Amino acid sequence: MFRRREPVPFAFLAEADRFRSNVAPPPSERSSAGQIAGRWLWGVTIVAALVGSLVIGMPALSLDHSAQPQQSQASQGR
């Protein structure tokens, strides 16, 4: 880190990037059973939506090899 060459009226502001607090944040509150169940429900819903879209979309992505190639009437008349 570089030092400033000009004088700084408030030296503690110039050194603020090195300051570390010794005060610990308060502990987080525990989630209730309803909140945990809600998170699980959201997760299951998102996974089910992804799987469902994959299942519904697969027939549209697959190639139908059993179908005969179609020829236009113009190519048959040659």
C-alpha cells in the first residue's frame, strides 16, 4: 500500500484501511421450522420445474428417425 506524501490533518482517516474492529457482530437468529420448511418447499419447486421442463421439452428436441423424408411435388415431377 502506498503512503501519502502530503500531510493529512486527520491521520486516523488515512490509516482507516488497516483498522480492524474487535467487536463481534450479534449472533444471527435461528430459523423457525416454518422458515426451514418454506425454503425446502421453494427448492423442491424449483427442481421440479426444471425437471418438468426437461421432460416436456425432450420430445421436441429429439429427432424422429422413423419418418420418411418428405419430397416436394416439384422434385417428383423431374
